[in-house]
Amino acid sequence: MASSSSSSFSIQMPTDNNFDQNTAKLLLSHCGTLIVESFPSGSEFGIDLSIHYTGDKFLGIKLIPPGLHFIYFSLVSKQDSTVAPRAGFFHYFNPGDVLITKWDAQAEDLILFRNDTEQMDRLRSSFASGSLDSHLGAYQFDQYQTWVSLTDFISQELFLKLNPPCGRIFSASSLVYKPNADGSVTARLDEHGLPEMVVAPESAIRFFCEPIPRRFLYPKDATAKEITLHSLDSTYTLDTILASPSYGNVENNLLGELQFVFIAFILGHVFDAFEYWRDMLRIICSARLALSTRPDLYLSFIRVVHFQLKQTNEAIFADIVENENQVFQFMRTFMLNLRSAADNGVSLELRRRGEKFVSALQKSMRWNFDDEPDDELPMIVPTTSN
């Protein structure tokens, strides 16, 4: 049995979908319910790691464990089976919550019942009587523990800070012209002659560190030698980021943000979230000194990324990054830093955990960290004899 992730309530959750009626009744009273009226049949509808095509009688999901969940959907054309861009939203369910929504065909979105108390009372009464039970799909508990491992650092407070102001995650967000430094907006072209556009503020994820430094930072009074060291070791950059008000020197906020943007990418199909996740990996994996100064961060980081990469495959990163798997390169840098840090105060536990992580990646992703890249191999210079 798995424990619920809700901080205000604790209940042992099943680890699979095979449980008796008594357990089902207990779960029904202590879990959340999502009611969805008028959702188009034959479309994609998912919660967390489970996605299905809806039928004519679909009215939502029951037995949702307390805690944070991601609900997402895509319309499917009945003419040519074309799948529309995905949309979704995070929601934090408390024990016994009933979230009531209805499909808005004109907006092509789910709307929450907020003011129609008569409709809400009707649906709540129908749910309580059990008349909706056969129309509600059950949460897939065989995937719940994996979901918890992917989201356990995302507190309710953290997700509200990161969530777009509109409360929705769109794979195809509306774009607006990029504002000027003074806040004014004028149509500008980039170096390719295309308009400079950004995601509309109301639908943009509120990343804590934006823009992410393209080059590693160094102190203003750094010497040339120190600048060189900081350009190779991103510890100063990592420390500076964590000291910012958004993180408040709380390492778990960084880990929670990594989990939030990964879910937005892998389930919400938000490419900006992938780029942010990838760029934060670069900084974390390149911080060699931080391995000894922030051991707890890296012990948790290994676990977080381990479960994230289990949801992907090597082809995803190869397709996204042009002709180069940068995620592999960052993991390789992390591995090399761990292996070379034995004499720099890095704990034995962290090194052992790192080696297990590397071994798992070599099996699951078929990444070979022992082969040197072509640009790091010794150069053979041909010589001619006189």
C-alpha cells in the first residue's frame, strides 16, 4: 500500500487496481472526484500517467488520491482522427473533494462551476447517491506510486507560484510580441526576419529563474583565474540562483520546480518547459564543488531525475535537440564530477548513489558514459620524415 501525498490527511493507498468493495467504499469517502459534463466522446482524457479515449457515458474520474494531480485532454476529429493540441491543469485534491467541470464547446476547454450552485448541488447529490458511479472511470492505482515519485517535492504553495495565471497548461499557447526593455510593445524582427514573439503572460508558466544564465556566473571582483574556474564549475551560479527570492535558499523549491516543469513537458507537451528543465540540468550537473557543499540536494536530485528519465527514452531527447543529445552530455558531466570528487569532501553515500544512477541509465537509456566524445579524444598529428 502507498501513502497519500496529502499533508493534512494520511491513508494507505492500494498499489494496484485489485481491491475489494470495502476498500473501494473507504477510498470513495476519502479520495477526490472529478466530474466532467458533456465532454466529447472519442477524445483523449488523462489524469497523471493514465490516458484513455472517452466513451459516450464518460462523466469523470473517481477515487483520486489526495494531493496534486494533472488533468489533461485533447479533442480528436471524428472526420480524420486528427488530435488537437493538448491542454490541461494542475489541481490539488483534498480528501473528499468533488471538482465539478463542464465542457465548453465554444472555448474548447473545461470550465469550473463556481457560481451555478443549483447545478453543483444537483451533481453532488447524484454523486452521493451513487447514480454517477458507473459513468466515472477509476483512478489507476498501479501508477500512483510512480506519480508520487514524480511530484513529491511540489507543495501546494509551490505549484500555485509556478502555475500560469490563467490556471491552464497549453501545448500551443497564444503568442504576443516580445515587450521592449521599457515595457512597451512594438513589432520587431529577429535575425531570421521573423517576428519576436513570446507566450502571452497569462498562459506562461512562472519560471523562478528566467532567463537562465547562458554562461556560468562569477563574482564581480573575480580574478582572471577565478573567472576561468567559475566557467568550468557552476557552483557559484547555482548558489546565486538558490539565494534569489523565488527559491529563498530552499533546495526543495528547486527540486519541486524541476518536477513541475518536467510534468508540463512530458504530459502537457510544453516545449518551453523542456528547455527550462534541460537548462537547469546543465547548471546542476556542472556544479562540482556543490557536490560537497550541498550533498542533500544531490541525493534528492539523483532520485528526482532517475524517475523522470524512466518516463522517457533516448529518442525523445535526440529528436528535440538538434543532432546532439545534450541531456546525455549533462549526465556525463555529472558522472565525471562525481568520480573525480572523491578527494574533495564528497560523501561516500552520494558517490555510491551516483554510481547506481549511472548504472541504471546505462541499462535503461543505453548511454555509454565510458566512451570519450570525438572532440575529447587525443589528436593524432601525422608527421613526415625527411
